[in-house]
Amino acid sequence: MHTATQVATIHCPDCNERIPHGAESCTKCGHRLPKSVAAPSVHAQKGWGDAAKSFKCEGCGADVVMTSSALKYTCPYCGNERVLEAAAASKTNHQDDVRPELVLPFKVPKTQVGDMFRGWVGSLWFAPNDLLMMAASEKIRGIYLPFWCYDTSTHTYYSGEYGVDRTESWDEERDGQRVHHTRTITDWYHRSGWSNQSYEDVLVLASRTIERSQSLAIEPFHLKQLVAFSTELIEGWDAERYAFDHSHAWEKFGKPRVVDSELARCSEIVGQGADHVRGVNVHCHFTELDSQHLLLPVYVSAFEYNGKRYHFLINGQTGAVRGERPYSFWKIFFFVLTIALAIAAVVAFFMLWNHR
């Protein structure tokens, strides 16, 4: 992933005057710039409904919403099996929360996840022999993870340099002989301008328990199959509350993801017809920014091995698998030792053969 460089100033598209960051119009010609949107708009209702109850895990701090009347609960993220009484459930039902607007139902049956987990463990190189026993497949739980989904349009000023190669050649006399030389020279030119783009369905995981890299590894989700939220849809499943709101999620994760995409796209524009590109900077204005609160289906297993916690995820719609895993020191040691001995044997054989 590219690292975006935010520039302190932009240029007016009409007169090319340098404009300070945050200015709404050009100080020279008065050309008005699109105004950046500070936070996404959200129009959702509040609360999860009266049937939903919240349980705070005493082990990892996960905040999970349930619709069942169970008196005991096992956390899907850390495997904490301490009893959580229904009486301890939040009576507010998080009425100040933005209510989930859309839900993507589970498509992968619960009966298949055990075989998928065992298949994943069996495919691992250098896995400890007792991993399958420690990471029992029956601990896999289905849970709806919270996501913020963003749509936005960008008006981006870009600038950078593109390089065009040319060949220079010359001859010289050396020791009575004519020697021909060639070298490649790159000529650099500046290119800048404005570009417009629309982005749809930019997903940001709103969980502090699951790493974003793990979530990205089991994407994509096919969002055309989303349905309107109701507590009946998540009955029998768990659902995690979002850990940060739509504005925070946009500023910390969604916006940088779009800026990275803009940097990559504008780098291609700067480098069109060239051999090289360098020093590309972008400054993005965001308009028509909107967000929705989604619940997306994931199977989660948490297990500990040698004091370290690992997670295993399955995309509940597509079946994509992602897992963290431990390694067996001794398996790796004996593998490396076997290779070293094999190399030493081959070297010894050739040395003996050469001395015959």
C-alpha cells in the first residue's frame, strides 16, 4: 500500500495560484473550491430494540449484543467461559447507539465450519501436533461484526514528476581502438491537475477485538444481498457493538484508505506515457460523504497456545478463511537440520568424487 503525502497547499484550477489548506476560494481570482466534509452524515435510527441485551466480556472487554435469554455466555473472541448473568446486561440497550441499518445474513451453515477449521489446521506447515486439540472446532461461534460503510466523491489536486528515458551514445579512442558507449538518461517533467472520482461501499471494521488486517483478508462481502435490520434477523447469533462511531472510523481508517487509492490512481495519471514517476502528492476534497451501519457475518474462534491468543475467522457469506497460527520450534529446527545435512552430504559426495 502506498503512503500518501498530504501537501500544505493546493493550486487554483483556473489561475494556478497557490491556495492555503482549508481555504474555500482562490485569493487571486476568486474561484470557489469544493468544501471538504468534516464528518460523514448518518440518518439511522437509534438503539437496537427492546429485545437486545448487551454483555460486556470480563476477559477481553468485547461488547456483544444478544437477543437470546441465555444466562451463561462464552466470549467468541477470547474464549472466556466465566458466567455472565442476564441481570448484568445493560438495561439501556444502547439507545444512544446508531442502530444497524442493514444486515448480511449468514450463508455458510454452522455444520460446515468444523470441517473448514480442521481443513485449515491440516494445511498448516510446521504447526504443533496438539494444535487441533487446543483450538477445538466446537469453540467456533457465529457473530455479526460491526462495519461502517462509506460512499463519497473526491475532488483531488495532484502534482508530481514523470520521467522519460532517452539514450545517449558516443565513441572514443582507447588503446588505438574505437569504443562505442551508450547510457540511459532520464529527463524529468512536472505534471499537476485536478481529478474527480466516486467511491462506493468503503468498508471499515468497527471492532477493537478483531484486527483490521484479519477482516480485510476475508473480504469481500457481497453487499447486494444486504437486508433491512431487525432483531429477529440476528436471533440465535451474537452481534458486536461498534467500538467507535462513524466520524472516528472515517477519519482514522476510511479517509486514509480513500486517500491511498487516490494516490495510486493519480500516480498513474502523472505517469501516463512515461517511464518513471516520483514525488506524487495528493490533496483530496470530499463531498457527498455518507455512512451506514452494517452487520456482516463472521465465524470466530479464539484459542490460547503457550500463553498467546490466536483468532480464526471464516467469512459467513463466502466461506473465505483467515487464521492466526503458532509454529512448532522443533518442527522448524529438524526441517532446517535435515536440509543442512542434505546439503552437507551433497557437498561431501562431490568432494570425494573430485578426489578420485
